[in-house]
Amino acid sequence: MAMRSDITIPLIISAGIHIGVIVIVAMGVDFSEKPKPQVQASAPAVQAVVVDQSKVAQHVERLKAEKKEAERKEKARQDEANRQVREARKEREREQARIKQLEQERKQKEVETKNAADAAKAAQLKQKQEKEKAAKAEADRKQKEKERKASEEAARKAAEKRKAEEAAAKKAEEERKRKAEAERKRKAEEEARRQQEQMMQDALAAEQASLSQTRNKQVTSEVSRYTSMIVATISRNVQQEESMRGKSCTVWVRLAKDGFVTSSRIVEGDPVLCRATQSAIQKVQRLPVSSEPDVYDKLKELNIIYRPKFN
């Protein structure tokens, strides 16, 4: 406002001077007295009029120049004002963008804080559960110890009773011999029964070992088959390049029971191929996995070696 006032005042003054000059010129042209016819006196009068008009013209030109200079300064001031407006607008936009970024960062920190609090709460719950489990295990141990002592006490009492029976048997030798013979037969039968049971247990153990060996072969075969399926799935989603020919990459993955990739990392290999391989895994998100528990147990954490094939 101060700059506008500084320029407006000279413009008003200049306009006033212009109007005054025009009036003076008009008055000089229209109302100047004609010189009386006098001998040798007319020439100086004409000379004076010419000189006055020349000064007026010079003054008019100077006023025009001042007007142009004032207009130039006004334009320069307006241009500078426009530039300042544009600069202020840009600065306001930058400030708004900065405020928006800070708000996003604040929200992100809130999310991170909430996640940390949830993780801490889960850890506390797990710790509580583990303590409860340990307490239950200790209670079970004490109960078993109590039962063992009770069993030993019962065995002691049984031994005492057996001794009493043996003492009574001495009083009746024949009865003792009969009982002894009966005990011998019982033991013989018990031994035979135990031998038979041992033979059955040995046969069952051999059968279970055979089944376990067969199952291990089946599990190994299934793991190999699913590993091939996983590599094929990754291969279909890798963006192959000629520079990958002859290269390999080992990637470790952790799979959920439904095949969802919960975690992955590069172990070793060509950097370009490894980046493409991990990108393919992230794109697929879910890999083939067996629903059989013992097969899945071998697949849930797996090192995948990928070598691209070219025609």
C-alpha cells in the first residue's frame, strides 16, 4: 500500500502539471494580446512568444518522460508484487505438503505404538500361560511323587505281610510245599506268558519299524514332489533375463499350513536372479504344500534352490 501511494501521488502531480500546461498553452494561443502596430517594436514581441512556446514544449516532453518513467516503475512494482504472490503461494503449498507428511508420520507412529503395545500384551499373556503350565507340571510331579511313596508304603506292607505268611507257613510245612509248588507253576506260566508277550512285542516293533521306514520313504518322496512344484510355481512367475543363464539362487521360505508365505529371505546366489526370485515369491504369496502333517513338517521351513531354464 505504501508503494502504491508513492507512485499515485507523482501521477496526480504529473496529471495536474499536464492540465496546467495545456491551459497555459491555450491561454497563450487564444488570449495573448496582439501587439500594437509600432515600428521596430513588433520583432521582439514575436521573439518572446516563440521562446515561451519552446519552453512549454520542453516541459511537456519532460512531463511525458516522467509519466513513462512512473508507468515503468508501476509495472515493475506490479511484476514484483505478482512474483511475491506466486512465491507466497508456492511456499504455502510446500508448507501444506510438509504438514501432510508430518500428519502421515504421526499416524504411522501411532500404528507402530499400537502394534508394539499389542505385541507386549501378547508376550505377557504367553508368559502367564507358561507360568501356569509350569505350575501345573510341578503339581503333577508332586502328585506322582505322592503316588510313588504310597506305592512304596504298600509294597513295604505287602512284604511284611508276606513275611508273616512265610512264618505261618513254617507251622504247616506241607501247606508251604503245596504253595511253593503252586508258586513255581505260576511263575513258569508267567515266564511263558512273558516270553510270548515279548515275542509279540518284538514282532510288532519290527512291523512298526518297517512301516516307519516305508513312511519315511513316502514322506521323502512327497517332500521332493512338493519342492519341485514350488520351484515350478516360482519359475512361472520369474521375469527371466539372458544374464541369468547358468546362475542360481537359494531362498529360504517359511510356509503356513495353507501354503501362505509368512517369511522369506535370500540365502545366497546371483543378486539379479535372487531379486527376481524373491519378487516372484512375493507376487505368488501362496505355494503348494501338503496337508499331511509329517510332510508339511518338512516343508514349513525350506531352502529353495532355483536355477532358471532356457530353451
